[in-house]
Amino acid sequence: MEICFFIYLHNANTIKPPHCHAIIQSWALLFLGPTEDKLCYKKIARFFTGDPNKKAIDKLSLIVEQINALEPQFEALSDEALAAKTDEYKARLAKGETLDDLLPEAFATVREASKRVLGQRHYDVQLICGINLHHGSISELRTGEGKTLSATLPLYLNALEGKGAHLVTVNDYLARRDGRWMGAIYRFLGMSTGILQSASADGASGRAFIYDPDESSLYEETHQLRPVHRKYAYAADITYGTNSEFGFDYLRDNITMRWDDRVQRPHHFAIIDEVDNILIDEARTPLIISGPSHEDSENYYRMAQVVKALKPEDYEVSEKDHSVALTEIGVAHVEELLGEPLSDPPERPEDILPEQARLLGFWSKVCARSFSSIATRNISCRVARLSLWTNLPVA
Ligand SMILES: Nc1ncnc2c1ncn2[C@@H]1O[C@H](COP(=O)(O)OP(=O)(O)OP(=O)(O)O)[C@@H](O)[C@H]1O
Ligand SMILES: [Mg+2]
């Protein structure tokens, strides 16, 4: 699997210096001894070898020139002809061309699609960033410099192989915001976008969506997002999610009782946003999944009683999406039956206490089991609160 990184540290080098640069730095350290001014050694190395970043960027600029030269040709294409490029590239890959061969055209395609769909033209530095990420290196872009748009280039290119491309980010909000935002570009080019969201801190039951502009909702959390089973979000061409969702799904896939219950495909290509946060800060918190305990069975029993007491107006079952969701009335009814609120404060479903997250985990599991048998009956209710949305097993 190939992984590349985004970083937003202000003092990190964008591209690894060549070895000679590092060797000269070491010599300077050896002959001059340690000093407080570490930059001094860098300056000495640069005096002899030139700026290593500049050299690397100059090399990438040649590819940028190729992409820019294609712009008039792509601008002249109709929307349909531009979208048809995706199938053309897939066919050329099948005939033996490599991703590197296709890179200039694929990047020019994404840039043109972005201009038409979002009205944003990738800057040349974003193209350089995209090439660098495709090569598996770290790119440093500071806050607000457009990491979200830059990532579309290597994601599209690598998704052409049909094995999935992942964008790993730091929280649910960014996963759905960026997936929905950039999903418009991928959709224009005939690619689907999956979005993973967590439902509970115990990692027991995440939610998943496919970007679909026809799906409208009053809630930001579900607007333009069609709920699907996790498997379908992973089957999408490009999947946005958090590190913990990708990680927990990987762990759960390794303890499933049936092969078919696994949701992930073999890993192919991933870009990590805010890599210092994810691989350093977040990495200090281990992902742990555990088996059932005695206390769990009591909670399952308690939830089963609550599910039995639900009235038709309390929930909505979608046969199409294999999902069940509580209505606003249902949330109030469940909270009344449990004798405690399910979110804290109740009007902000994302702010849930660890104990509430555990309860929601039990809720999801009991729901999935209880409602799977009635999912074929057409029960219609009103819009659901997102935090109480549950995937039903795929028939
Ligand atoms: N090529 C472009 N043309 C026009 N606007 C752009 C372009 N690239 C990025 N932007 C705009 O810049 C703003 C910041 O972009 P984005 O959120 O991707 O930055 P970021 O690098 O991810 O920042 P952060 O570190 O805060 O996450 C957005 O409003 C985006 O639309
Ligand atoms: Mg960002």
C-alpha cells in the first residue's frame, strides 16, 4: 500500500534533501562542533549544494509545464467528453500504460473539472503538491493554502486503478465536509465518493455515506449524503474518513466470523491530512476493541426492552438503504424509556459523553438485529437524528 502525507508544520522541509546535502551538514557539525544555531549548518550545506527544495521543485515544475500546456485542449472539451476521459484512462491502464504516464493528462482533467464544478483552478503549487503526494512524499502546505483541493489530483489518479483511494483526516466533520465538497469533482468525472462517520466512541457501529447531490437534508450531517452500508463506502472509488474509523474497521475485519462481513478492500493508496496530528499526536491513543462482558449483556437486555417499546412514529426504516433511524419523537421516547439523555447537550448530537457513546453502541447492535426482520415492511416516518442511525445487515 502506498501512503503519502500532508503536513502543516511551519519549519518542516517540503521535500527530503538529497543525501549530499545531509553529508555536508554532518561534516560541518564534525569540523565546527555543535552550536546553538542549527541553521548555520544548513546554510553551509546550501552554499555548496544549492537549495535542495528548489532543485526538487524545479524538476516537478517540468511536469507542471506539461499539465499547463494541456489546458487549452481540455478547456475545449464538452462536459461529456471531459467526463469520458476517466474511462479512457482506465482503458489505457489496462493496456499497460502506468499512472506516471497518465499523470499530466489526469491532473489536467481534474483541474478542468474543478474549474467547471467549483470554479476553482488548481494553482501550480497545488499541482506540485499533488505530484509529490503521488510519489509518496510529504508535502507541506500551511493553513488555508488549499490541501483539500490539492489532494483531489493524486486521489483521482490513483483511483483510476479501481482499487480504492483513501483520504485519512482528523475528524468526522472534515471527512464529510471534504468528501462532499470534493465529491462534486469526482462525480463530474464519473467517480463515486464514500464517507465514513463514527456513531459511537466504542467504535462499535460507524455510519457511512455516498456523496449524492440529489439527497437533500435539513441537517448538515446528512445533506447530500446517502446512507449506505460501510462496505459500499469502501467500494467507492474514493473514500474519506478519519484515522480511527479506518483503523477500527481494519481491526473489526480481522475478527469477523464470516469473510463476507468484512467491509474493507485490500489497501491500495492513502493520503493522510495533518499527518503530524495523526501519526504523532493521535498515535499515542491505541485503538482497542474488546469482546462482550457480563455488563454488556445487561445493556443489550435493557436496549432490547427499549426497542420493543418503540412505536411506529418513533423510527424510520429504509429498505433501499438497509437502515433504521429514530425520528425526533423517537429520540425523546428512547430518552424517556432509558431515563437519560442520549447526547449532551441534547441539541448537539455530536457532543456525546463516553457513557452515552457506549449506550449508542449497544443501541445500534440491538437495532440492527431487531429491525433486520422488518426491513422489508414499508414503514415510513420522518427525518432522523443522525447520531441514532444504524446500518442493517445487508441481505
Ligand atoms: N486553487 C484554488 N482556487 C481558489 N480557491 C482555492 C484554491 N485552493 C484552495 N482554495 C480555497 O482556499 C480555502 C482554504 O482551503 P483548504 O481548506 O483546503 O485549506 P487547507 O490547506 O486544508 O487549510 P487547513 O490547514 O486550515 O486545513 C478554501 O476556501 C478553498 O476553497
Ligand atoms: Mg484542511
